[in-house]
Amino acid sequence: MGARWAVYFAAAGLDVVVHDPHPARWDAFLAERAGLEAEVAALRAGGAATLAGSITCAPDIEDLAPADFVQECAPERIELKRDLLPRIEAAVGDDVVIASSSSALLVTEMQAACTRPERIVLGHPFNPAHLMPLVEVVGGEGTAPWAVTAARDFYDVIGKKPVVLSREITGHLALRLMGAMWREAIALVASGVATAEDVDRAFQYGPGPKWLLQGAFISNALNAAGMAEFLDRYGPTYEAIWDDLMTASLDAPTRAAVVAGTEAAMAGRSVETLKAEREAGLVPLLALMDRQGA
């Protein structure tokens, strides 16, 4: 995650200083840097593969002192975050916003040991972070409104698509939407209604393309003469579906069914191959969204 953020920031013209306690991570970054840069360049409509900003390695957290904004990307462990964030804030200026890339941890819990908790926010990207535009922003109980605004404006200026939550909730926004859909997908597979491959195909070739361009609310409104008519026409159908939604638990039989179904859908293709195909496909799709103003 941090490597992808660094390349994206530099492509936006920012000088980036990265820190990791494990020196081997810098070598790993250098090995994948060229590929990440090429993907960002392709996304930026034929831009040069060389970055407008620089990326340098900081051996110590104290070397982050000149930073104007901090994107923290440590592993998803609350004890680690609580230890790390006070060390970062001691190294940077008092008004520097510190954003965590956490997927599910709450800012209130992460900022508990900070001396300036008002400038700690969530800045959660979607993977792969150097390509996906979404960044979820929310503050904790100790976060000041100015820090949330500053984070949102920062991400907006560098070309991301920030969304701001008015309060904390487990899983933030997009992951909760994905979780609701995936629960039903798992239940459909585990109960034998459809294969994992057909569930994926139903989304890919059904709502997926329309939602990609315009989201769920607008897409549904376009299926009628606006949302009011859509709710009048299709509301009862959706309520009947909601009443019939299944539940899913990741017990051993369900896990086995999901694993087997996914492996069948992958049809022998490796994770590395599928990731490469995903990245290659995302670039033209996201470029199209940008041209459409989505």
C-alpha cells in the first residue's frame, strides 16, 4: 500500500519521503517501482513514465520532519497504530495532518495516545492505491473538523475522489457496501443457487458497468422517470428481495464451498496473472470514467 501511495503522490508532483523499519522494503520497492510508474503514467492519458516528484528513503521517523502531510500505511494492528502515530506526530509539525490507510480500525482507537489527536484522520484508499480513485475520510472523537477538511481537499487536489463520512463506523463506507453484497454472494454459492463464476458474471455483466459509471442511486433512477417513480414501480420488488436475503457464516463447509468455487472460476490462472490482468484492465476503465466525468 505504501509503495503505491508513494508512486501516486510523486506522479502528482509531490516530493515523497518514505519510511519503513525494515530496510529490505526499500529494495522491494525499487524492484517494483518501474512497473507502478508505468501504470500511473498510462492512467494519466499518455503522461511520461518519469515522476514529477521525487521519492527518497528516510531511515528514521525523525527524518519525516519536513513533511506537509503524512500517509501512514502500517499493518492493520491497533497496538501498532497506537505506538506509531505518537512517534510520527512528534517528528512532524503541529498542524500536519496524519492520515491512516486503515481498512477497518477506528480513528478514535488509533488516536488515543496522541498528544495532538485533532489532526489524526482516516485516509483509506482502495487497492491498488496508485490506480483506484476512492479515498474514504473520517475523523475520530478527538479529530478537529479542519483536519477532515484539509485531508479531503488534499486528496481532491491530487486527483483522488474522496468521500467524507460524518461519523465512524466499522468498515467505513465502501467496504460495508461490498460486505453486504459479498455476504449474499457467499450465501448464494454455499446454498447451491449458483456457482461462484456465475455470481461474478452476474455482477460483471449486470449492474457492474452501470454502477461503475454512475453509481447505484443514479443508475436506478434512470430505470424510471427519476427515483420517485423507480421506488413506486420497483420498491415492492426490492422489499421482497430484502425479506428473502440470506445470511452467511464463514464456517468450514462455507469456506470450502467458496474456495472450491473460486478456484474453479480462476480456471488454473495464477493470482499473479489475474492481478496483472486486473491492473491492465483498470487503466482504460478508469480513464473512461475520468473522460465521462463520473
